[in-house]
Amino acid sequence: MARFAGHDWQGVVEPLLGDDENGGTRWRTRVTLHVDKEGRVGPYAARSHRVIETETLPLAHGDIEELAPLGQRLAGSGRIELVAPAELDTRMRTILDGAHGRKPAVVTEVVNGREYRVDEDGFWQVHRLAAETLSNAVADALDPALVDAEAVNLDLYGGVGLLAAAFAQEAGPGAFIETVESNAAATGHATSNLAEWRGASAVTARVDQYLANLERDATHLDRDGIRRGSVILDPPRSGAGKDVIDRLAGFGPAQLVYVACDPVALARDTGLLLGHGYKLDWMRAYDLFPNTHHFETVARFVRA
């Protein structure tokens, strides 16, 4: 943050409930193991495709470790996907020699009492408390004075609508929020997950293309609505990037809440936003990946 954004952050990376007591273990609810040509099962070694046989998976949910065929020799090579969703027993899919044992099912995850449909092999936060933590963090980051339920509010890289729901719960039953996601299956689930809000919608599109189209087609009233609106963005590890940040800043939304899984990408995008006249006035970081160097950051930007 200091190098790329000129911002001297004095906060700490916060642990999630129970992780310190558990030594940062038993938090992963999604694990992919690999099977090599000799049928050996295990994770890949760092920066390679070499399978490391292991008898334990200390970071994984205990049920995943119990179900995984550790120490076995399988007939064929491929991968094994294990998921411990909120509402079902732990599930395993074996994909060997290109043959799928079964099609991925739709599972239900629960966050703060709300249910979210997501494909078994679709994106969902892997830490058992991550979805709840980020949902609450986004709600905390939103400045209530800048939340306008009737404005053009956007959830970019929205997945199945988790963070759009966090905004809508803060904005109220009449909230307008449009979530944008390039994965059509996730967008379909977002439509269902956000159905209780009549003003919610889900669009299947790449974020950069969506913003380019919005820039081209927006009327004066649209632009006013975006300027009064809130934007949540949870981009991939590479960050939102200059094109997306430039277009967003050109619309000038009242606040942007940025969820980042890479601090370097966040810092680069922060520098771009500061150059467009925004200021960073709220930021917290969470250790969603204990015993790794990764962590998640949530930051709020407002017009200076």
C-alpha cells in the first residue's frame, strides 16, 4: 500500500473466530486432490504438478479428511473434488481419465440465516467462516449516509450474489442492485438467491464489457443514478485493473467497496482510484487462509 498507493495503513490482519485456538487448521470446506499416473492421491507440490502423497489434510474440514481416499492407489489419473457444504454431508466427485463419476450437484450454503444456491464445483469462499465474514465486512464498510436504495447500485464480479445480498439487506426491501458475473451458472443462481428483492437483477457479462456498454448507452438519468449509487467489486486475484477502474471512476459512484484477495492488486487499484479523486477512508484485513501467506482485504473509497 505504501509503495503503490502512498497509503500508510496501520491496521492488523484479523483472525477468524476459533482459528487461533485451532492453530489455523480445519478451515477448508473445499479441497481438490490430484491423482498421478501411478494412482497416487494427494495435493500438488508447490509450483508443480507433482503429487505428494499424504495421510492427513490438516487445513481441511475434518469430514473432508475422513472421506478423502488418502493412502490409496486408484486406477487412473485425474482429480478428486471434495466439498463440505453447510446443509449436506461432505461430498466427493472423482474425475479419472476424463470420466466424471457424476455431474456436479447444486448445494446450499447458509450465511447469517440466508440460504444461497451454488454449484458444487462453482466458486464459494473456502474458509468455513469466510462468506459470513465478508458479507458482514461489506455491510460494515458501506457508509449508510451514502446508501441510496433507488440509485444504480452495482455488484461487480458478483458470483452467486452473496455481496449483493449484503448491500440489499442494508439498503432495505426496495433496494436496486445489479450483480454482474461472467459465469452463466453463477448468474442463474444469483437470480434465485436475490429473488426477495424486486429491484435486484443479475447479468451475465464480463465486467469490463458491461461497463463499456453502460458507458456507451447510459442516459443522463442513468449517469445520475450511478453517481448516487454504491459499487461493490470483488475481482479476481489480478485485481480490477486500469480499464475497469477508469470506467468506474468516470461514472463517479458515491462509494466503492472493494474486496481484494491480493494486497498488491488492491494497492495498484487504490493508486488509480486516488488519482481519480477518490480517497480510501476505511479498510480491514482478514486471515481467511490461515497457515498461508494469503489474506483478504475490504476497503471503502469515497469521492474526496
